[in-house]
Amino acid sequence: MEHRNFGDTDLGCSVVGFGTWEMGGTQYGDIDLKAAVRAVEMAVDHGITLFDTAEVYGPFTSEELLAKGLGARRKDVVVVTKVGFAYRDDDTRGRDASPANITVHAEDCLRRLDTDYIDLLLIHWPDHKTPHDDTIGALEALKDAGKIRHYGVSNYDVPMMRECERHGHLTANQVGYHLFDRRMEAHVLPFCGEAGIGFMSYGSLGFGLLTGAMTPETTFVDWDWRSAGKAFGLPLFEGERFRAELLVVDKLKAFAADHGKSVAQLAIAWVLGNPALTVALVGMRNEREHWQLSDDDRRAIDRIFEEEDVPTYVGEPQAR
Ligand SMILES: NC(=O)c1ccc[n+]([C@@H]2O[C@H](COP(=O)([O-])OP(=O)(O)OC[C@H]3O[C@@H](n4cnc5c(N)ncnc54)[C@H](OP(=O)(O)O)[C@@H]3O)[C@@H](O)[C@H]2O)c1
């Protein structure tokens, strides 16, 4: 599998990364936890070298399951986790990227991940109350102490990243980017490219939309976050819009099949076609072969969206 480095850093990994939000078991459809642990083992066997988790997935259970799946091979891979929430009784109580909160929670992540270092620690969502320099100061201190190798952010816009860069250097920003949500193309991706900051895409499979497994009859249990209809501010799972997107997926499926590929392979290849991108995160159970799309392929894909009059939200502001 192809490898890329994060921005201008020496941290490298496979271009497809394993996402473990689903393994939290509480927000993202039913999951067989034993199978999930086996999926992690299998992913390592197949050359995936980046695993993304967060304390809030579960909360806490995803990190523990990931540690179980990785076992002694943890040292062979890049482990990414995220902090930046306050909790009471295992329930989140708002964003908190204050130095005190981050420092304590990083220790908890280390314990659950059964490791003495985190390769990349991210602030999960911007905390609008804590000055960025305070947060970066705490991340630098964790780095100096050898508890983390790199730090970065998630869901930050350009002004926020710019401010962070005045006080340190971000290894990555992790934001949603996929065929149905191209908001990051206008500002965030170009800025990451220029500033030497890696970019991790989440939702590479459109949160399941781009797997070909959904139909107009697909519904979500009430505790699945997709049941609200919105995906990070966009109406991707709402009524008519959802049905129109499925028509696009049908055409993409046919386009991919003409190339002997699946629509999931097309979705991943499309995301990886952006040169500023480091790693496409996928909530997955098996590895998929990597496919390189030509410019003609990308134009043919865009025509499918135009034919079905389905927006891709280029230029619209991101969720913050
Ligand atoms: N930083 C953030 O704020 C943030 C936000 C969202 C996600 N993330 C990270 O990004 C990772 C990946 O994003 P994502 O999981 O949200 O979206 P995704 O990868 O676009 O989609 C995952 C969904 O696709 C389904 N899927 C995967 N392969 C499939 C197949 N072959 N057939 C049918 N369905 C398939 C999965 O179902 P099954 O589980 O049933 O396989 C899951 O429901 C997460 O796990 C998490 O680590 C971060």
C-alpha cells in the first residue's frame, strides 16, 4: 500500500487509515466487538499502519478495543487519538481544550491504549473558550515529556490553524472530506498543503453512503447519529436529498464496475486524488485495493453529480 508523510513532518503511514468510531459501540450502528478486534488484527496484516480513535468513542471503549486488537504490534503502527471534551459520569459535558484537561486526559488515553506514547494526539473539536496558545503550550509540554510524538487538531478552520501555527506546528488537521462534502477544498486543504500540515479525511465513504449498501428504505436505529438526518451540518441522510444521493451512488457504482472496482474503492481513490491529503480514514472491516483516478475519471464523476442535481457544498463554511 502507498505511504505518505504528514505535511512536512517525518511521520508517515499507509494512505488508508482505520477509523474506530464504530467500535465505540454506542453511536454508529450495531457492531460485533469481537469481530471489530479481529478487523484491527486483519488490517495490520494487510499493511494498514494508521489507526484513529478518540476518548469520546464509546466513550473510552474504542481505545481499549484498539489496544486489544493491536497487541504487541502497536509499536509497528501510528496510533492517533483525540481529547478535548469534559466528562461527568462518562457523559460529555462540552468542549474543553484547557491545558489542565488535556494533560490529564492524555494520561488516561495512554492507559487505555496500553502504551507509553501516542504517535499523534489531536484536539477533537475547537474549544472557543480556551486561547489556542494555551492549548498548544500543553501539547508542546506533552511532546517534551515524550508522552506524544506529534500533535494536531480536528475540525479546525484556517484562522484557527493559523493561530495555532504562531505557537507551534500542527502535524495534522482531521476534517470530513468525501464526494458528497467538498467544503474543505476551498480553504482548509490548500492551507494545509501550503503550511506543511497533514490532512486526514473522515467520512471517506460518506458515512456508509458510498459503500453501495444503502437503499431508499435504509433507516438507522434512534441511537445511531445518522438517524438525525444531518451529517456534520449537511442534510445527507434527509428524505429527498438522501434518495437523490443514492441515484448518484448507483451511477458511481456502474462507473466503478466498468473499471473492475467497487464504489467504495472509487470513493477512497477520489479522496486520495487530492495532493494535500495524507490519509483517508475509513470505518471498515477489510482492506480495499487502491485505485488511481485520472482527470477524465474525476470529470466523469462530477458529471454524475450534475445530472442528478446533487450539491457538493464547495465553498460552504465548515461545521465548527
Ligand atoms: N474527527 C472527527 O470529528 C471525526 C468524525 C467522524 C469520523 N472520524 C473518524 O473517521 C473514521 C472514518 O469515518 P466514518 O466511519 O465516520 O465514515 P466512513 O468511513 O465514511 O463510513 C463508515 C461506514 O461505512 C460502512 N462500511 C464500511 N465498509 C463497508 C462495506 N464494505 N459495506 C457496507 N458498509 C460499509 C461502515 O459500516 P460498518 O461499521 O457496518 O462496517 C460505517 O457505517 C471514524 O471511524 C473515526 O475514526 C472522525
